[in-house]
Amino acid sequence: MSTAISCLKFECQKDLFATVVRCYISSVTAGNGMPKRDKLIFITLFFSIFSTITGVGIVVPLLPVYARNLGAGGLYIGLIFGAFSLSRVFFLPYFGQLSDRKGRKHLIVTGLLAYTVVSVAFLLSNTIGSLILIRLVQGVASAMLMPVIQAYVGDITPAGREGFTMGLFNMSVFFGLSLGPVLGGLIHDRFSLDAAFWGMGGLSLVGFLLSLVFLPPVRSERVVRRGIQPVGWKQLARNREIAGLFFFRFAYTACIGIIWGFLPVLADTELALSSTTIGFLVMLGIFVSGIIQLPMGYVADRLNKKSMVIFGGALVSGAILSYLWADQVSEMVLASVMFGVGGGICMPALMATAVLIGDKTGAMGSVMALLTVAHSMGILAGSMLAGVMMDLFRLRAAFPLGTALMLAGIVAFTYATRFRQEPPASGAPGQVA
């Protein structure tokens, strides 16, 4: 019976994903203000990152349980998740600024190939130390990808469509992260953990091939042809609005780190759920967030972005607190859906603001790198602090910590953006107000 239910869940997910993909293609081809060449770039980046992130998502619900079976306590589980983010933090600023100066494609292609090779290394890992090392190396490869790809999307985003375009692109990330855990649970239940790691490597290879073949040469990229010197790190660091976005993104992803690292352990130890069901729970919040990225991006182009960020963050803080009392699958489902709605409201508005700043400063890659640094630091801090809370108190103590971090992020964002720096109506990139 449980197998039949799992198959039914997967078939429903597959049909829904197919419908979403068709709607996505229709949205792009219907005319979002992009010329034909830029649409091809957008679609290539969308499906390259979608396949790669799906591969990563395959192992998300499996790593914590796998590490626990190797004898890892809460702190070591946090280290395994945090190692990936730790190495990214050190390399993101370099790769982000390098892409502003030298172009995007060569970094994207190299990162995707490295991701493929590193993913296969999981097959050779059978100790906690080797898992931590592989995650560190994987973080370096990841540093070449997300901020650079987001910067590339920002380069080709039409003026006035920042929320819609970034919301549309974010669907690739959220859907990849939501489909991956479901696939990972099914593969693990029906085959083996090794098969899940092979799946991750294979999907990363697909992303590499798509980018290698369909992205135009570096010399034709807008950031290279423009030839404008990007704003330096010191000037970016003094931008109050960037600071507000940074602190909010940090808090939001700390909550994600807590959910990814400790919801699987909670579901496994206290509710004895199957890997497929655990994958479904981890997937649900991300999938819901992905579903509403596009309409919320459309709204963000027309309403106050700051208000959307604050409101979405408030929903996230309440959702993660509700895991503290969730004793049934239905209650966990409700908490995950609420978390997804909050993220779906705040992230398109936040990323649209980042695109505006990146365009204004001529440092799109550096701005996206800073936000990805916040993402990595948030995952690291959330997983590590939650691991300490689990070891010192109890497993569920990790979730109120997430609420406290998210509320602090909202306060920091509100304070830093109290005098919002609107981008100028015209003017050359490279100037900071």
C-alpha cells in the first residue's frame, strides 16, 4: 500500500511539473520583453540550473540520515551541511567579481563540470570526515554557478520586468530543489544510496552540456561588450540597501538550513517515516514557493517590494516555529506549505531589488555574489546552531531558533532600508547614489 501511495504521489508530481514547464515555456515565448537571442540564453540557464539543482536535491533528505547511520551527532550533521556553505563563502566574492570583469560562460561551464565530477566522489565516501571534505570541494564548484548565472539573467532582464524575470528564473531553483528530494527518496527506497549519487552526477552533466552548447561565446556577452569598470567592494559594502538584503537573505536561508538538516532527522526518529515521505516533506515548502514565484514576481514589479519582503518573512518565522508542535504528518505538511508561501512572497521582491542595484552599479555579479554569501552563511549558521541546540537540549529546540533568526533578519532589513535608495531613472552604470 505504501509503495502504491508513493507511486501515486510521484505521478502527481510528474504531471504537475510537466504542466509548470509548459506554462514556463509559454510565458517566455509569449514575449517578456527579451529579444530572441536573450530568450535562448534564459531558457538554457533555466534548464541548466534546474537539472543541476535537481541532482543536488536528490541527496538532501538522505545525507542527514546517512550521516547519522555513520555515527554523526547533531554537530557533525551541521558540519556536513555547513561545509558546503563555508567553502562557498570564501570563493563567492572572487568568482562574482571575476564574472563582472571577464564574462560569465567560462565560469558557468567550469563549475557545472566540476560539480559533475565532485558529485561522483560521494560514491567513494564512507566516513564522516570524507563527507565533510567532499562538501567543502562541492562548495567551491557551486561558487562558480549560482551568483554568476543569476548575474547573467540580470544582464538580460528587461527594464521594469525585474520581479517577473527573476521570479520566473527562481522557479528553476525551487522546482529543482523540490523535485530532487522526491526523486531521492524514491531512488533510495527502490534501489540504493549509490544510485542517488549517480543520479546527482548525471543531472549535473546534463546542465554542463546544455550550457556548453547553447550559451553564446564570452566575447558576445553584454557585460564584456559594455566594458564598464564595476563598482568596487568598498562602495558596495557601504550601500545600506545591499546590507538590508544581505541580512534578510542570511536569516531566511538559516531557516532553510535548519529544515534541511533537522526535519529529516525529526521525521525519521520521532515519526518513523519512509525516505519517500521525508523527501516529500522537505520538497513541499520549496515547491510551494516555486509555484508562486512567477505571480509574486509580477506583483513585485507593481507594488512596494520592501513590504512584500517583510510580510513574506513574517510568514516564514511563524511557519518554522510551528514545527515545534507538529506531531503528525498533516501538521508538518501545513507548516511546510506556510513556509513555502512566505518564501514565495519575499524572494522575488528581494531578487528584483538586487537586479536594480546590480544594474545601477555595473557590478551585477558582485551583488549576486554578496547575496549568495549571505545564503551560504545562513545555511552554515542555521545548521550549526541548530545542531548545538539539538545536542544541548532536544531535537525540536532547533526550530524556535529559526524563528528568532528570521525575526532578527526582518528587523535588520527594515532598519537598513528605512531610507530606500531608488535606482535613477537614467544614467550610466557604475555610479552609486
